[in-house]
Amino acid sequence: MEYFIDTVESWRTKLQRVDLVVNEWLKVQKNWRILVNIFLASEDIRMQLPEDTKVFEGVDKEFREMMTEAAANPNVVEACTAERGEILIGWSAAIKKCEKALKDYLEQKKKAFPRFYFLSDQSLLTILSNGQNAPKVCEYLGDCFDGLKGMRFLQPANAGDLPRTADGMWSKDNEFVPFREKYTCEGQVESWLLGVEFKMRECLCEVLDKARSTTELWESECPRELWV
């Protein structure tokens, strides 16, 4: 038995190291996959969090290089060196810093437009990443408003431009309510969504006021079922 002690201890040390490094590696990979499209593909995030974007870009570059090296030499014991474990721990700390900055940023957006609290962080990130694409953002209006499904957008003058101007809104029952004046979605997404909220209230106020003023016609010109 003594003949095998050194070999067994050597493998025990190696396997312990592999276990620690692989667990850290998986944690970094999981968090990297969540953040990579946010920090590298979202112009809004890149502009609002420039320092954290740089930190994540550095981690992203080095992580991709490490994955390429691991793919070229797929030996788990050789891949899971102690040095690589320390590197992964450092990347994990950097990613956590980026996550905290992102969480604080989302909290600011939620305070600016409180209805964002009704959304998951992933949905909110999709909205922020498409802030200048009003039709895409409006896919989530039903999650923010009880009765609002979306808006009807007019085709832009230039074929390559995204629709930004709406002339009315749709309820979740597919009832269309026209706006008295067209509304253009421009600026920060939370700002123009506040405008949509005001437009909805203004529009419904006009409809209710008109309805109230014509109730006396129920028994003469307009039966109640037609009035409704």
C-alpha cells in the first residue's frame, strides 16, 4: 500500500484542484453568458456604464482566449491549473462588480418609470436595448399597463427608418382608441413611455367626458347599447 501513497495523494490534490477550478469556471461562464449581450450589444448600456463596459470587455477578451486554449488541449487536469483558478476568481469578482453596476442602473430606470417594476430584469434589459425601436418596446406594454396592448404606428417617410409616430392605441380586447394628436416616441425610453402613459390618460379622459355629455340621448337619439 505504501507504494501507492504518493500516487494517490498526487491524484487527490489534482482532483481537488480540478473540482475547485471547474466550479469557478462554470460560475464565470454562466454569468458571462448573461452579461455578454448586455454589455457588448446594447449601446444604451455602453453609454451609461462606460467604465464597467471596459471592465467586462477585458474579461470577455481574456475568457474567450482561455476557452480557445482549452478547446485546443481538452485535458481537464492540464486545463485546471492553480494559476487558472486564481484568474477565474479574479474574473468572477470583476463580473460581480459589473452586475452590481447594472443592477443600480436598472433601479434608476425603474424609479424614472415605476411601471418597469412590473417587468423582469431580462424584459427591462430588452426594452432598454431597443429604446429607439418603439414597436419592439411596445411588445411589453401589456406587462406595464392593465388594459393597454400596444399602439398603432404610422409608416415613416423613409423606408429604412423605424416607425416612431403613433396615431392611436389598442386595448387587450382589441378595441382601438385614436389619439386626438399623433404621438412621437423619442428620447430616452423611460421618458417617452411616461408620455405614452399621459397620452393614454388624456385620451381616455376625453372619451369619458364625451360619453358623460351624451347620456341624455339614451332615451331619444342613441339607445344605450349603441352608445356603449
